[in-house]
Amino acid sequence: MIQIGERAPEILGKDEMGREVRLSDFAGEKLVLYFYPKDMTSGCTAEACSLRDGFGELRKKGYRVLGVSADSEQSHQRFIAKHDLPFSLIADTDHRLAEQMGAWGEKSMYGRKYFGMLRTTFIINEEGIVEQIILPKQIKTKNHADQILSI
């Protein structure tokens, strides 16, 4: 897992439109890079809508927001349209970025173990350095924007 004080990777992946997204695209701005398990699920929708509803305040504090899941570009397009999300989503279908950041790991559901996206948020400063990591058990999906604003 990437640690506080380390630089985030330069190549973040492709967004919902297939455009390559780089860390340098956010130079001079703070970035909320949040990883979530799956489009259209209840917890992920609550988290995305919290960030949507708090987007104005996040922007006032200098934050850009970028979501990441292993869903396809098409799935992200539908998720953005359905919930009117004002930010892009990275289609990390090969979970390369998630693995680099430490947001891919073993999970368990109903006693079955599998690997998947770990709900994790990285706060990255204007120079591309990770300043804060909000771990899966710390994230409050319905109030995630407020959590970030209170940092």
C-alpha cells in the first residue's frame, strides 16, 4: 500500500470516456482519489451521492474528486448519468491502480473469501503527495464528503 508522504502514481487510468487520466492533470490542486467496489450498489451509490452533494464545498476548499472501481467505462457512464455525478470515474478493469495504491485485497462475504476493491480514499496534495488515507472501516459512505471536509 502506498503510504502517507509518498507520491501517487502518474498514470491513473482511463475515465468513463476512455481518456487517459494522469496525476499531473491535477497539478496545483488537491485530489480526493476514492476507490469503491461497484457501480449501482447501495453503499457505493451513497458514497458517490455524498461526494456529489458536497462537491461545491469540496471545490471551495480546492479539492477535485476522482472515483475508481473495476467497472467498465460504459458502467461508469450509466452510474454518472443516473446519479448526476459532477466528477469522473476511472475504469480500473485490470485493478492495476488499485493494486499500486493498496486498494485491492482479500475480502470476505458469507464466509467466502475473494479479492476485490477495498473502499479506500486517498487525499493527495497539490504536489501529488498522499497526505491522508481513509481506510475501509473508517469510511462513512452516507457522510463521506463531510468526513473529507473535516480533515
